[in-house]
Amino acid sequence: MALDPALLEILRCPDEHHAVLDYDEVAQTLTCVDCHRAYPVRDGIPVLLLDEGQRPVPPGEDVR
């Protein structure tokens, strides 16, 4: 499900830096261009809660 382009223009990361979000339609995520947290999009609704954002795993760090 695609998000409205007008909505994507105004959405920002909920962290204190309020950076722009990149939308991945296949993964259904919005990823912050600054902190790289990935926020889920569920049933076409962005879930922009810091607790829901997944931080990327640094290279060489165990995912388990």
C-alpha cells in the first residue's frame, strides 16, 4: 500500500532532530535519514513512536 506523497512530505522522525523519512514501500517502513531508525507502516498508517523504531545493527555486532 502506497502512502500519500503529500503525507510523506510532512512526516518527520519523532526523535529530537526531526529529520526527513525515506519510505520503503516493499518493507513498509519509514527510515530516518539522520538516526536510521526504521518505523513500521501498518495497514497504511505510519507508527512514528520512538519505542517502535528499530535502530540499525552496527557492522560486526551480533543480531541475537
